[in-house]
Amino acid sequence: MNRYHLVHTTEFVYDGPVSESYNEVRLRPMHDEAQSCLSFRLTTSPTSPAFSYRDALGNWVHQVNILPVHSRLRVQAESVVLTHDLPPMPSTMLLGELELQHEELLEEFYDMLVASQFVPHLARLAPLIQEVERRGDGTVARFAQCASDLIHERFEYVKGATHVNSSIADSLHLGAGVCQDFAHLLLGMARKRGIPARYVSGYLVPQTEENPEAKLEEVIGGQASHAWAEMYIPDSGWMPLDPTLGKPVGLRHVRIAYGRDYADVAPVRGVYKGHAGQRLSVDVSVRPALDDDGHETLAETAAVPLEPEPVEPRAQQSGQQQ
């Protein structure tokens, strides 16, 4: 079944009273030819209206502002998504042909080619790129696949090895990381080779328990957001790759947002006023949808604001995509 029910709950618990919490939420699944978002509902506690818009990359963003004094903030996104099985788009473009289009690609996909916050252009990527080219057949598609395979082979999945603000320098040094790091590594290799590449945040629906690989996938995708990457090939379009699993991106991958790197797609990001510290917890439930007739819509609720104490704003924590 490729119809899924997703519940993503983010909770901030503060050491004391805070106020004026302003947040950006990117948790609404994409709706396009590869995936249908059948319903979406965002709720908060304390309650607040949610104002939505599309950002520059086409992602849905909901603004949630909690003005009253509070000691806990809970943001829950619930959606039903149907993923579609699209026919493969074969590509025969050579790396040399891609190089001839560099100026055009740079003009159209500048943000997906230059260095970004988590994906600097590092000299240490050069040996990996050379190894990928030795494995390939000279085509862009084969380079992309070999780069994903190499990351899957060389780097160990270790939860907690890196943190939410780690760049590819950390995973290169450790030889380990989580899906966020592996997606960033793939972006770094592609961009240094002149291939536009973008970060994809979303979810991985685990396989059944009978599958021998289900336990690993439960760790990777069952309890946290997942991440992978897409490379742009001019003669066929965006090619999705999952270096964490080492498998093709398919019906069990649910896309939420695109970005230059994780900095563009954090599920919940915000600031608040108060001197209290905070603790962050994230819970994700992804399972096949049971009700084929249920169509939920965005529920907007309101809260009565209180006069806040004037203090400097502090940033909310962001969770790492495991």
C-alpha cells in the first residue's frame, strides 16, 4: 500500500515562562505528479492561527505565533499522502556534455551549485569524486548513482555521531553520520562536479517486520525525519538518490521540502522571548493509512494573546534529521 498516514509531533519544554514564540513550520507534504497530499492538519498547544505561504523553493511554510506566556509548546502535523510510481526517465548525457552547459546551469540553478552552510566546497571531496568517476561510465546518471553507492559503502550510519549543525567536514573526519550528513555529502560531491543538486527532507515508511532489513529502516525512518538528495540531469530531470539506504527512492519515500541543505528545510524553526532554557522532543509516526475515505483539512485555531515581558528573543532548537 502506498497511502500513508503521518503524524509529526514537536514539543518544546521550557525551564520557565516564555512568550512571543514565532515559528516557521515546514511539515506539509508536497503535492505534484509523484505524490498527492490528500489531507493536512496542523495544530498547536497553546492554540494559535497558522498562516501559510510558499517559499522561494515551492515548499509550504506555516507561520505559528504563540504570544501568551507559556512553558510548553507542542506542534503537531497530521497528513495523509498517496505516493505514485512514475516510469523511469533514462538519461544518456555525458559529463562532458554537462560541462558545456555549465554557464546555463549556473544561471538557472545557482543556489544548487554553489557552496552552502552545511555543504562547503572541500578539497577532501576530490578523492571521492575521482573514485566515483573510475567506477562510472562517463554519464551523469551513472556518476550520481556511483556517488550515492560510495557514500553508502564508506560511511557508517551512527545515530548521535554528529549534531544538527554538523557540516560535511565532520562526517568526512568521522567516517560516520546520519541521513542528514549523507545527503549533504552527496550534494557536495555533485556540486563540485558541476551537477545541480538539492536536499530533500521527508519520511521513510519502514518495511514490514518480516523483512530482514526492517530493523535498520525502523531506526532510520521510523522514529525521525529522513533525508536524501536529488541531482539535476538536463535531458531527464531530477534524479532522486538515497545514500543512507543505498537503494532507489521509491513509494516508501514521502517528500516534505527541498532546500540547498538542511538549513532551508528545518521542520520547526523559531525564536521566543524569555530567560528559560528549553528541551526538544520529536516523535514521528508513519504507517499505511487505514481510512480510504478520510479527507482531513487544515484546522486553524486561535489563542488570546497576553502582554509579554520585554526580553531579548532566543532561538528554538532544531532537530537533526536522522
